[in-house]
Amino acid sequence: MTDIERFDDLVRTERYFTATLLPAILLHNNCGGLSAFLERVNDKPLCEWNCHYKRNPLEPDGLVLDRVEHRLAAAPFSLGGVETPDQAEIITEFHIKRDVVYFKKRNGENNASKGLETLGEKHSAPDLIIVVGEEMVICEGKFFAKLGQRGLRDLDSQLRSQRKQVDKFLVTARKCSRYRHFALLPERYDHPPDCSGVITWREVAPLAGDVLGPAHYVTQRLERAIRYYEEVTGDSGAPYFNGVLPLTAAEEGKSLGMEDRCREEGDRILVGHRDGAVGLRARSLDYAESKPWKWRWLNPPEALGHIVDKNWIRGKEFLEVIEALRNRSTPEKGRNLDQEQKSAGTKYFSGVLPLEVLLEKCASYEGEWIQVGHRDGAVGLRLYSIEAAKSKWWRWRDTRDKSLGRVIAKNWMTGKEFVEAIEELRDGAMGPAAVGQTG
């Protein structure tokens, strides 16, 4: 039997890290650690939730929350240094609904929980909330859970539930002007969670060293936990691929797609897919065309992270599998016009773009001429999930280009409709996750 040297180096419960170690950093030297943490937050390009109020004479101060707007932050977060403890609030495991409703009932509001039955409680308690003045930072932490697609969907659901409670209780109660919502994770994922941004524990450990010193208990425990995570998961945090490409070129003549790269390099490159060629053969061509493909050199000039061999396909075999998907027999009855245009060789779209780039294009002056492709158009997109939308490469067409082939109108939406549908998904008004559409 192996002797256990320290119990605290075996802990895998996220609460130990979010409610014990991290607050020790933030509270050090009269909240000096908090100021250092907020400086790191300020440096990140993030999304934020801006809170807008409207006048209501029935409210004590004449204002009531009108809407909470989600958008890309245009400027650094204004949270600065904290001089004295009374300028900041640091709360762990805040059961927002339970505690706010209890407070209101104690103060005579008998209907404090009316209409709030659908809001979760325990599952949605943020691990950490920081309040400075009228602004907040909200954090949800995970450590030893290496999240797959289902885990990321569950995390997104948890994050959205937290924001509903924050909007309903905290923002209204304190008239906070805006807040940012972070996921504290052991690593970054290809499909970012539905929040402002990600802070990794590999970033928190050096912060502990800067604030507390390299020999401090908290610094030592975080560094050991990161090593333990690498031992458990086999993930050292090193990049394990050289690039990501759509299946076909985004715009003809301007960039390479994954097929182009494989034709040029052959078996000198590997393409990533769960269960390799076997797993890919079980998929559809639509899936392959919407997926962003990771690739790496067979013999990379620089060291890359560890991979599982069965999840990688040599370049030539990848081309063969894609061709097999294209040639898979499709009954004539029920073929849609998009398939007919593809088989006839007529180009019916202008390019393929990832979500955020396409959203910018739709919001520009070109937006009124752009159409975006998706099965059943905006109606079908609203049944999608935000994580599936982020992972998909989107076909778009410029309606001014008369050389493009015909399409089925119901499978295309205007740029404005596309932006509105995506915003609804981000706000949490979504249908069931599109199982099988992401990978």
C-alpha cells in the first residue's frame, strides 16, 4: 500500500479550491490579492452583461430593471484597486434565491418568492461573487472534471441559471451597472462555455505566487493540484495540434480548407476525430462540413502535447472517408435543392465562416445583403444550442452575386434574423441541444 503524504494534495472537490484557496489569495493584505485578481480580469477581451433601468414610481428609488444586454466589452472593466475592506464584498457559495427570499420575508415581504418557482437554487449557486461598487464578477469553478460535450452543456445550463438569478435578485436589489461571468476551469476547451470568459487554474497558481509568495501554503497546494490533474487526465496543458480548418476553403482562392491541406500534405498530417476513421464513417456529410477540424503534423518540428492515436486519421485516409460520405447513396425522393446544387457542381454560397466572424459581417453594412444557411432557417436555428452554434462553420451567401446557384428559401435566413436567433440562444431561450451536430 502506498503511503499518503498529505491529505490536502488528494482533494478533488472544487469547493476546496474556490472557497478555501482562492479567497485566501483575494483577502491577503487587506484585499490586495483582490486588486491583483481584478487586474488580470481587466486584461481579457470579454463579454459583459450591461444592466438597463427604466423609471417606475412604485419603486423606492423610482427605477426598475428594464433589460440585461449581453455584448462584447468595448473597454476594460473599470474595477480597480481596493483600498479598504468595506469597498469590496467577497462571497462564496451564495445561494442567491434562498438567501434573498429569506431576507425579504423577514422584512415583511410575504410574496417574495412569487413567480420564482422555476428558478433553481442549489445547482445554480455561484462558487464566488465579487462586488466592488456597482459592478460584479461572478465565478463558477470546476477542477478535476475534464468536461466532454455533455459536461460543457451542463456547465452552460448552470451558467445561464446563475445569470437568471443574478438578474432577478442581485442586479435589481443593488442597481449594479454591469457584471462579468467567468468559468474557472483546469483548461480551455475548443467550444468556450457560455459566459464572459475563462480563467484557468494554471493562471491562478502564478497569481498566488505573486501575491503570497512561491513557498506559501496556497501556492504550493495549487501547483500540486495542477500536477495531480495532469497525472489523472494525461493533460499537460501543452497544445496538441497545429491548427484548425473548415472542411472546405472559407472563401475560394483566399484560404485552405482541411481537404486542401490533406491533398497537399497527404500522410504527413493527421486529422483529429473521436474514434478516428471509424467514428467519422458513422457521421453525415453535413456534420463533416459544419465541423472545425483540428490537424497536426505527423512529425511536428516542435514538441506537441500527448494525443490518443485512435482519435487521429492520416491525411489520405481522411480524404477517402470524406469522399465516401459524399458518395453515400441518397434516395432521389426527398433530396433537397442544396444537395442537387452540390451534386451538379453549382456553387450556391459565397463562403464559410465561424460564428463570431459571421456575426460581425451580418452587423456590418453588408448585412442587408447576406443570407445564412441552416436547415429550416431561423426556426431550426432556435432549436439549436449556443455551444453547437459556436462549433459550426456557417455557410453564407451574398444575394448581390447573381452567379450563385438556387437554394431552398426555407433553409436560409437574413443576416438580421441570424443575429436575433443567436442572441436568443445566448440569452438562454434555447431548445434541446443538437445531439450529434457538434464534435
